[in-house]
Amino acid sequence: MSLTKATLQAGMLSRFHRSVGQVSRGVVAAATCSLTATATTPGPRFSTAAPLKMNVPQPECLQKPLNVPSKLLMGPGPSNSPLRVHYAMMKPLLGHLHPEFTQIMDEVKEGLRYIFQTKAEVVCCVSGTGHAGMETTMCNLLEPGDVILIAQNGIWGERAADMARRHDADVRIIDKPGDTFTLEELDAALAQHKPAVLFMVQGESSTGVLQPLEGAGALCRKHGALLAVDCVASLGGVPFYMDGWDIDVVYTGTQKVISAPPSMAPIAFNDRAMAKVRSRKTPIRSFYSDMTWLANYWGCDGTPRKYHHTGPISAVYALREALAIVCEEGLESLWSRHKACAKKLHEGLGALGLEMYVSDPNKRTPTVSTIRVPEGVDWTRVTKYFMSNYLVEISGGLGPSAGKVWRVGLMGYNCTPENVDLVLRIMKEALADATGKSQKSKI
Ligand SMILES: Cc1ncc(COP(=O)(O)O)c(C=O)c1O
């Protein structure tokens, strides 16, 4: 049999088996290889021996039905998604460059421009969670030796510093765990360190701090720096104006206030930030996170979209619907709902004798509340009580607050007065249980 004929036959075989789904591509590829090998001169060959005995059987766990309990997620994220968002993921798959899909991507961009309050051209999503947004920010804005100033008030500043070092940046840190920075402090640090980038976190979910941003962008412009902001745990829950506050780069996550499943990191780079990206002397060290590629795939650079990676189609549908819900309610209403629910929660916790980790109410993010664990109370007993009795999640601390606090999230779909009441009632019971004064109420 000639080589061409053998290859053609193998190809037909492949198409047939693909359609009936009986054999894997690997078997057809092996057939092609062995036919090809017999037609060539002696030398190293792929084996024509019988297939090896498989030493990994089909896992038994996958022969059982998928088991997912329904839990109320009142921790720092993810939060629950409305059914409309879940239903969106049941829509048929489209190709990642099909016009119907790119239309949906364009709708997502419009929703993101609204929630970021920006008219920037480059507004898109990184396929990945909030960390992917952070990594994309670092790898696009930083070149080896660039100074980055990190205003650190919890674990997310620490993570940003770690990532920046991996890009060989010169990392300078100002540290105020559990507190906010003043404009005077930022001005002095910018003058001292002369960074290319100032990185800040708006809602520090590890400590519960809300960092004010107004004025920081103007300071960065005065000192010739770009301002990059993490608002993964705050966007949608508190006012945020990318253009109005001169913020050059911002990213968030889908699974917090937006209330879509964890899957993407919405991100925006303004013209100043893109000018820095386009004038780099060294290539961006990650192909996947290269903003010039992402901007093209998301239709933000005025040139035809090219394949960069396969977008997470169903997750984009979900985000589109979650953003539609945000737009239907309106940002002002969302912000005030978060403020009112957080106030109710904090007052209720105070009535239970609990103290907040961030003592000044004006410095707290309404989206993630950090509650001091009282002396002598085992915090894990309380979180377990929530979960085992009510399938409600609240979580312990993280980074500087580890072992010291409980964290309760009030975000998006889950941010309701009813959920606040529920958390307060369970907290009362759980505390009684943890201190040996158990008295279960009827919820
Ligand atoms: C402020 C902040 N930044 C970044 C992240 C990381 O996001 P992800 O877990 O989605 O990667 C989180 C997650 O909780 C966060 O709260």
C-alpha cells in the first residue's frame, strides 16, 4: 500500500470513528504511525506491538452521580449566583470567534465599562480568577528593574509583591495591616520611591479594610507613576470611578459582588497604561496574559480579532447575565444596599457583644466584614457550627487576620437583610455552643 493511500485511509477511518465515537484519536494516530513506519527505511520506529495493559482503571467515583449540596456562601467569596446566571451556562456552546459570541463579548465589555465607570478602549477579561487579573497587571506593567510601590494593608499586597518580584521588579512596600493610607502618606512614599507603578487594594478581604482611592490617581500623575488597583472584593459594593479617579489599571473577579461563578478576571487598561505596555523594551513574559493579545481578542484594538486562546464560552454567558442584573438594579442602588446591609450586620454583631477588627466604621469595606474572635473562643467551632447545622459558610481570617477573625461576606446576590438576620441568628447560637451555653433557636 502506498504511503499516500495509507494515510488517506487512516484519515477516513479517523472521520468515521469520530462520528460514531467508538475509538479515540490516539488509536487512529497509532494506526497512521505504523502504516507510515512500514513504508520508510529502517531506523528508530514507533512500536507496532499490542497496546500496553492499562494500569489506571476507570475511577469508581466517576461512576456515581455528581453530588453538589446547596450551601449559602456568606464567606469572602465566592458568593452564590442567581438562577438566571446558572441558566445562562446551559445555553448552547458557540465557537470562540463566532459572530454571535463576539457580540456577547461586546455586551460584556459594555457592562464592565459601566461597573468600572470608564470609557477606556481596553476593557476585557482574563480567563482565570482574580489572581489572573493581578498577574496580568504585573506582567504587562513591569519590566525588570522597574520600581513598584505597594500600599499593603493585608494579604493581597503581599501577593502582589510576590508576583512583582517574579517579574524582576524592584518592589518597595509601605505596610499598614488592617488600616488605610492617607493621601499625605502616599504622596511622601511616591516622592521617596519614584515608582513606575503604585499598586493599591480597594477592598482588602483579608483585613476588611476599605482603602479610599480618590486623589491617589492625581498624586500618581504628579509623580509620573501609573496607578493599578485591585477591586476584586469591592467592585459593585462600593463607589468606584476608574476615569473620575484617574485609575490606570483595574481588575476584579466575577465571583464576588458580580455574583457569577469564579472563572474570569474583568480588567481595564486606560490609554496611559496601554502606552506603557506598547512602549516596553522587553517582551511581556506571559503570552497568555499579554494585554495586546487580549485587547485584540476582545475587539478593543480596532483590528480584526485573532485567535489567542479559547474563551470560556459558558462563563462569558454567565458574566453577561450577571452584569445585566447589575445594570438592571443600577450601581447607586447596589452601593446603598451593601452599605445598609453591612451597617445592619455590624450593629447586630455589636448587640451580640462582638467587636469588629476594623474599629472605625468608615474604614470598613461593606463587602467583607472582619469580626474579632473573642478571647477563649475556638473560631473553628463557630465556622463548623454554621456549616454542619445550616450549610451556611462563614470563614476564618487570612494573612494578618488568620486565627483572629471571622469573615462574613455580603456580596451581590447574597447581600440581603434576610441573610444578615440569618447570619446573626446562627452566630448567636454558635457562640453559645462554643462557650458551652448552647440554646438552639428555631430558624
Ligand atoms: C482583594 C482580592 N484580591 C484578589 C483575590 C484573588 O482572587 P481569586 O481567588 O479569584 O483568584 C481575592 C480573593 O479573595 C481578593 O479578595
